Amino acid sequence: MAFRLRRRDALPGFSVSIGFTLVWIGLIVALPLVALVLRPWQDGTGAVLRALHDPRIYAALRVSFGCAALAALLDVPMGLLLAWALVRGRVPGRRAIDALIDLPFALPTAVTGITLATLYGPNGWLGAPLARAGIHIAFTPAGIVTALVFVGLPFVVRAVEPVLRALPPEMEEASMLLGASPFQTVRHVLLPPLLPPVIGGFSLAFARCIGEYGSVIFIAGNQPFRSEIAPLLIVVRLQEFDYSGATAIALILLVSALLCQTGVSRLRRRASRGLVAPDAA
């Protein structure tokens, strides 16, 4: 008589764990998203149509996405330099710098906004000399970009750092011995394996910057059609008890963010395939 051995999972209790995980994901992620999609339509199509025809909403979305994209792009070179200094360089106080990089994760966003507004305000330590030179940071879109750069920088550094740490320094030494210039070494040896994590870090920083609120409102000035961000406009609509309008703006922001993230994800996959293809050949 043959006995069939029951296949055992590598992780004990995996079925129960995955069941609880799916339930919690459904309650915390899927259900709020479904409610966000359905809520604007409960009062009819009027709220959604008003949102689609409101030029103030499009101005706020343009400010949010434009400043987020610019801040994420500025984070890329700074994040690469910081990751290089932490992994390859011998910078004094490297451990302190490593800890400070994660400061935006732990610091309350309102504290960040108040601090930046104090520094870059017309009478601030940095804002006063800049104002005398004709450069105004606080209460302008430049202040929004400054706050978002601070918030998004850790995502680029932490995405690039482990990949750079895994690259053996012998690759750079071999490139130099073969006669490559420093620029050629960076372009042909270092950048190809670093491109996917750079795109991933840019994507994470961009996603964080789109929804950032606390660190922006204190330095933005919040002027409609100039320095008003979409999350602030949602709060304004809620204060006006226009719940349908607020959820309609949130739905537009969600769909726009998903489309942007889909495009960035495709770009990252193409970069990863381009990195693997030469090795396979």
C-alpha cells in the first residue's frame, strides 16, 4: 500500500498568514481605493464635471506634478553623489551623514515646513541675503521644490546605495587599467547597473512628492494659480463641506499619479532588460 506524503510548505502556517495578509490588504488598501473611486459619483456627475471644468484644479495639479518632477530630478544627481560618498568615499563623519539622510523619514513634515520657511523667509538666515540678491525662495514655487527635494532625497540614496555597494571596485580599476578615462568609466561601467535603481529611486521620490502636504504648505505661500498644491486644494474643499468636489480632486490626483508611475515602471523595466541583454548574448 502506497502512502502519499503531504507536501509541506517551506514556511509553517503560510496559508493562514497569506490569508490574513490578503484580508488586511483588502481592508487597508483596496477598500479605501474603491471608496475613493465611487464617492464622487454618489451625488451625480455634477461634482465630477465641476471638478473637470475648474481651472483652479488644473493649476494646482500642474504645480504639484511640475514641482514633484523637478524635485525628483534634482534628487537624482545629489542622491548619486551622496551614495558614492557613503560607499566609496572616505568622508569624515560618514556615520553622522548616513543617519542624517534618513532624517526626513523621522522628522514630522510640519516641522520640516516651519524650519524651511524660517530659513528661507524674507528675514531668514538664508532668505535675507538671497532676497537682497533678488532671489525669493519662500512663498514661491521655488520653495515648494526646496521642500520636496529635502523630502525625496533619501529615496534615491537608499535605492542606489545597496547596488553600488554590491559593485566590486575591481571593475573600476580594470577600466582604468584598460585606458578608459574617468568619464568613460562612469558612463560605461558604473551607470548601466545603477540605472534601474536610479529610476526606482526617482519613482519613489516622485510619488512621495506628489502627495506631500505638511512640509510644503508653510513655505509655498498657497496662492491659487501660482503656488497652491493639489493636496491643499482637497483640504480647502473639505473645509467648504464640498465632499464630492474634494474626492473628485483626489480621484483625478490618484489616476494621474498611477499613470505617471506606470510610465516610470515601464522605463525601469526597459532599463533592466537592456542591462541583462548583453550578458545573455
